[in-house]
Amino acid sequence: MIFDFRLKVFYTVAQRLSFTKAASELFITQPAVTKHIKELEQQLSVQLFKRNGNNISLTTAGKILEKYAEKIFQTYTDLETELAQLNNLEAGTLHIGASTTVAQTILPKLLAMFKKTYPKVTFNFIQANTDQISQLVLAEKIDIAIVEGAAHSPQLSYTDFIKDEIVLVTSANNKLSKKTEITPKQLPAIPLVLREAGSGTLDVIFNALAAVQINPKDLNIEIQLESSIAIKQYLLYSETATFLSIQSVVSELKYNELTIIDVKGLEIFRTFQFIQLHGKHSKLIELFKRFCLANYNLK
């Protein structure tokens, strides 16, 4: 990086709200941190932090500088990436995001393979639900993401990745597991554990249920959790059922921990998609997309 180191010191203190933590993270002394901040305040003729005993907080000027510092660092990262690609396509920094199901079931393997294939590429990874990931892409904090769900923003570009099926599952010890098939009308009588609001998986499930005349308000939702892992654990110790990606229950089905219950006339399919901001393209982003498509092809 070629930016003024004092700006890096300021930004680290602003993020941690601690001179001590910033010093440790930057491998410099606390007096050095204080010196850099004072020099920056003198240069800008503003106070950046309010000091109250051992606690500090950003002033209005400090908040403004923090916002622009983040943009400056991102600009330098983009600059370094583009310069690196002049000589070597397979280098640079990539900010990747994924919605929860994708992050937990599909991307870990792909990221490991990508890093092994392109060791000079560095990447940051963020996991959240579809709504949150989409907002981070819109805010340009993520270069490219893979999400589930049917929601679309006109500011984002969507490219199909792979298809996925969502199935109704329950613990193999649950009496429900003895049923080979149920009808949609029986669903409201079954206690369910589902994903949280904002989850792309939940949106897809509710849309599919509406197509077979099942109102989500009529469902018996016992609890909502924020990840497939938590939901699977809950299933094992309860009499509930859930709708989950077939990708997320492969191991549990193999070892007879969970069982699929067919719902007559109900098929839930969705497509995981790459999303990125319109106009935000780079050779590195396209390299990552091509790599994912070439190394994971579920029909």
C-alpha cells in the first residue's frame, strides 16, 4: 500500500476504538499511535477522537474521515489488483460474499481449491443472509457473491450458478420419519423449525407453499434459526421438521440421522446465483466465476 501510514493508524483506532488494540494490531507502540493521531489532527486542523477516561469515541470529523478512509483503502486495493493483473491475471485481492446455505455447503471446498490453484490471489470472505449480502454488494464492500432467493435489485447483475432442491426433513427418530409421503394440507399440523426472516431459503419455501395454497401464516413454526447447522442440531433433539437444501443434509442422510419426507405435489427448486454491482467487472471477478462454474456443476 502506498497511502499515508497515519491514515492506516487512524482507521485502525477508529475500528477498534482503542489505542492499545490498534498498537498491537499494527505492531507499533501505543505512544507511536498517539503521535500519528496527533500529527493527523494537526494536519487536518480537527479533533478526531473524544477522550473520556479510558474510553474514546469518534468526533463528527472523525466519522467523516473514517468513511473516506475506507473508500481510499478500497481504491488502493483496486489499484493494486489492476496493476498486478497487467503482468499476471492470477493475482490481486477479491472480496467474496455468500448467503448462509451456500457459505456452509458449497463455497468452503471451492475457496480452498481456488486458493490452491491461484495462490497469489488473496480474498476476504463474508457470510450472511441473502438480504444482508445483497446490501454489502450494493455498498461495494463485496466484489462478487453467491446467494439464494428470488429477490432482485435493478442495481445488481445476476448470473445463474447451480440448481438446488429444498426438501422436507426430520430426525430419523421422529415418528414423522415413518411417513413416506404427506399432503400439503398436513403441513400446518407439523411443528417446524425454519430460517430467519431475510433468508433467501425462507423466501423460496414460502413462495413454493403459496403455489400449493398453503399460507405461511398457517404454519406451526416452533422456532426460527439463522443457519442450517443450528437447524439440523435442533431437529436431532426435537419432534420438528424443516425445509433444507439437499446440499446441506447429504451427510446426515448418509448416516441415517435425518430422513426426507415427500410432500405430494410440492417440488421446491431454486438457482444459486452470482451477484455483482452493474458495471463492476474485473478479470479477477470473471476468473473466480469461471473457476466456480468449471469445478462445481450440479445438474
